Amino acid sequence: MNDKKLLILLRSDPEEGLRKAIAEHGAAVNGVVRRVLRNASQEAEECCADVFVALWRHAEKLLSDAVPVRAWLLVTSRNAAIDRWRKLTRREEFPLYEELTGDSGLPENISDLEAMLQELVESLPSPDREIFLRKYYLLETSKEIAEALSLTEGNVNVRLSRGREKLKRQLLQKGGDRYALCK
């Protein structure tokens, strides 16, 4: 089922729409959530349910903005799982933000920063974009990424390091002094 039909179904018949969304995207959402919430299966189940409820609530906006459902679900799953993990562990961190800045504190405008980072990551050339998405959005290990992309683990780590440096430079150019802590 294509995204448009799924989103229309979610609006017209939420129960059937959710059933189809879970059948089509449930494994991917579950995989992302369980990578973050490894030892908390009940929390992971609740988080997955929350993600699909969020899909239902945002269906109209996603439809009007022509946002790809799978991509939205993966990002939302990662964010929801990290938020739930933070609550469970009382730990404050944003993985890519921390990697780029060396600071575990979150700025007040984290949504702006996250949107800017997402835009910069999407602009990376292949396979760097794929490596960053797998590392920071799907939370895969370097070894898993290397196997999936037929690269060495060392090559993945070098690409991540060089990519973080490139993102730091671009972030400073785009954000100016607002993100001076990236220096």
C-alpha cells in the first residue's frame, strides 16, 4: 500500500489504517525501538504503540506535506525510544548532537538543531548518508553497518569521523554563533 492510500485510510478508518500501518511498518518500528530499549520489553511495546498513535494523529499533516511514512516512522521511533530511555535512566543525551559538540547538555532550541542536522545528514553523499542514518537514526553498530554495506568496520568508523567533522563545519556555517559550542 502506498503512503497516500495508507494516510487516507488512517483518516477515514483509523482502526483498519493502524492495522495496515503496523502490518507494513511494524517490524521496522519495533527494530528501532528495541535497539534503544533492549532490556525493557514492556517499555518497548508501549513505545511502539505510541509511535503508531502518533502516526494516526499526524496523518493529515503527513498527507498534506507528502512526507514519506516509513522515514517519518523511523525518525519518530528513534526519538520516542530515546525519550523513553532517558526517562528510564534519567540520562540526558542526544547521540549525534553529543558526537558533534562533545556536550551532553541540550540547547533550548533542540528541535531547530535536530532539523538542521537532519538536513545536513540528508545532504551527505552516498554511502556516508546511509552510514549516518544507520548509526544515529537506526542506532546500528559500526560492525552491523559494515556488514550491511560491504565495508570494513574501520572504513565505517573513518567515514563517521570525517562526516562528523564535515557536519561540524556546516553546522557552524549555517548556525553561526548560535552553535559556537561545536568549535
